[in-house]
Amino acid sequence: MKKLFYTLSLVLIFAFCNGQVKLGKPEVNPISVQKTYLDWRNYQKENVMLSQDFVALDSNSKEITKAEFLQKLSEGNNIPIRLESEKSVFQYQLFKIEPKSDSSIKASIAETAYNEIQNYKKEGEPFPEFSFNDLNGNLITNENLKGKIVVVKCWYIHCAACIKEFPEVNQLVSNYKNRKDIVFISLAEDSPEQLKAFLARKPLSYSVVPNLKTYMNLTLQLNAFPTHFIINKEGFIAKVLSDSKSLEVALAKVSERN
């Protein structure tokens, strides 16, 4: 009986351990990355993608929800550091902001986290109804996009970050050119005349819809640009993302499931 109990205990322990996410070490020193605001900004830009689905850990390495993780970041006392893991796995842990760190680090993290919280709340909700005409006169509505995955880029001409990612999002369109069930649409604040002149110099492979400042600010309630939406075939928001790198990873996952 004791032998049986011992064997069962080992099986349960083994199963429990295998069910846990294997956690890596921080990929950078959490203290050295805070030496200057530029150090942090460069690390954040290349390695921190909070729009993604990820394993979230508090400062004691305890797993928490993404919502809890973002909330703690928005309070301005922590920085997110990615842990070493497989390329397709994202693990972030909270580390305390050093007392002598540049105050701009705290402010930028809190602002980013706040925006990510607002985006995260939108996921799972129906995308608001729409009926737009793009620059080529094509009518785009919820109805005629039923059964398709819709990728939406929200931007405006004077948004430097929006323009900088044009090559990446254009490449994304090219990567999915054989997927007739995936549509790329961009919503812009600017007038048709402004957009036509601008896009003649800097082409965008998306369908472009003009004059949507009010719709994006009031209906979509956007806090930052660029913002990307992935709408699933049922018309619900699958992901809301703040950069093209996160968009690429998320679209690959959504397109595999549909």
C-alpha cells in the first residue's frame, strides 16, 4: 500500500511539474537596463511587446494574469523584462524601478501600460459597425467582410511611428496575398487629397479610408497611434496591437486558427 502511494505521489509530482511553464532567466540585467532613459527605450523598443499574449510574472516569479501585470506597470513602480525562452514564447516578469532611475522611464512605462490596458479591454468585443468608402471608391462594410479576417491599421500622415512601419506592414500584405480570406484596411484621419499626395511618395498596400478622425477617437476610443486591430471571421476583435512586430506574430496565430 505504501509503495502504491509513493508511486502515485511521484506520478502526480511529475505531472504537476510538466504542467508548469518553464521559466528562463532575465535576458538583460534589470538594473543596468535602467541606467539611462535611452538604455531603457532601446531595450523596450526591441524586446517588450505587451500587446502579445504572454506569461506574466510578478516580482516574486508568481504567475499572474495579463490584466494584473499591466495594472501593476501602470502604477509606475515596475519595469517589464522578458525572460529567456523560445522565440515564439513570451514571458515577462516585473522588476522594481531603481530609485535613481530617470523619471522618464517610469512615466513612459506607465503611459504604455495604460494604453495597453485600454486595448486589452477591447479584445473579445464586436468591432463597431462601419460603412466606409476607400480612396478608390470601394464600399467597405461589416456585411461585405463577413467570413473574412480583417486587419485594420489606424494612423495619420504626421504620425512618425505610423509611417516608419510602412515597409513591415506592406511586407505583411505580401506574405498573405494568397489568403483571400484576409483583408487589410487602413483608417486615416486625413482628407482624400492629403492622402493621395502623401501615398504617391510613400505607398501603403492596405485599402485606405480617409476622414476617420472622429470615428477613431470617439467610436474606437483610441489613445495612441498606430493601433492595429485583428477582427476574426465572426466580426469580433481578436487582438488590438500597438506595433507591426506584434501584429505579425498575432496574425500568424489568428490565421492558423481560421
